Amino acid sequence: MCFSATASFSVAAILLTTGTHAVRLAKGLPPAYMQWALIPVLFAVQQICEGMVWLHLDAGNADAALPFALGFHFFSHFLWLWWLPLCSYQIEQCQIGQNNKSSQFRQWLFGGIALFGIFAGSLVYAVMLLHPEWMSVTVREHSLIYDFSAPYQGTIDMPFTPMMLYGLIILVPLLFSSHRLIRIFGVLVILSMALAGVTYNKAFVSVWCFFAAALSLYLVYMLRHQATLVKDS
């Protein structure tokens, strides 16, 4: 996250408090919503990892920062690639009992994306774990720059960049959800990606994860709204 360790830890504290409230709200809802409620808590752990990266870099100990950088990337390059699609999959599963064919298609689509996210995330993160020496973390303009450089370069031409693929895995299940508030969340995620790309291109991963963490607070509103609907029904 940009700015400092203090900023990361402060955001983590807010997310933990809000996430605890979200979990309480989800207890009165169908099980599918509990996975959404845990998102602020998971983002809090991710921000704590990055706060520790800041502390060790500020102390001039880049080697000690590396395990926490890997912890941060566990979320950014593995967990979110399947957790968010699976969240959307679970919501569509709630609609199957209503014989909603559209939700059946969405469930199939989002489930496939989640499985692909597990495969792609496992592949990328396994390489990071096996070769942590290929990763470096530096501070530039009050932001953390994560650089992962393999000693060799591939020559495969693809019609899309890894960042584009990452965006599709995250965004498609959000934008095409049958739940209106989830689609709104998807639009907010797009805006956060655009803002991070334009203003902090070199530190995109770090800054976008911070914006996404802040956006996860919106999920409390979504859960509260759903709890009101359940209560009134």
C-alpha cells in the first residue's frame, strides 16, 4: 500500500472491525453470504502483511521483508483469483432452487472461472514460493514496487496480457452476477483498477489491493441490505 506501515495497519484495523460486523450480519443469511462477509477480514490480513513489509524495508532489512511480501502475494496472486468468482458462484447457487435457468448458466460460468483461477493462481504462486530470490521489493514515490523477474523470458505471443486475464477472472463473475449490489461492486472494482493504473502504474498491485480493501467495506452495506430483505420477507 502507498504511504506507510502506519497506513496499512490502520486500514487493517478498520477492516477487521468492519469484517467482524459483516460476519455477524451474515450469520442470519444463507451460507453463501458468509464467504462475502469474510472478504474484509482477508483483506485486513493482506494489509497486515504489507505493513510488515514496510516495517522491515524502513529498517533496511529487505531479506526479512520477503516472507511478508510472499504473504501479500498469496492473496493478490492466488486467493482472490478464485475466492471472488466462488463468492459469485455461491450466490447463483441460491437461485437454482427457483428454477432460474439464467442463474444455472451463471453458476456454470462462475464455477469454471473459479476452477481456472485456482489453477492459474496455484501455478504462479508455486513459482514464487519455489524461487523467492526472483522477487524484489523497493520503495518508490511512497509506494511499494514488487518486481518478480525470472532469469529467462518466454517467447509465447498471447492476445492478452496477464493483467488483462487477471482482470477478467476477477470482474466477469462480479459484473454478470444476478445480484444487483454485486454488479455495483464490480463497477467499483473497475473504477479502482483504472484509478490505480493511471495514478500508480508502477505500484499497481500494491495500490489496487489497497483500493479493493477499502471497497470491501461496501460489502457491509450489501449484507445489511440483504439482512433487511430477509427480515421483511
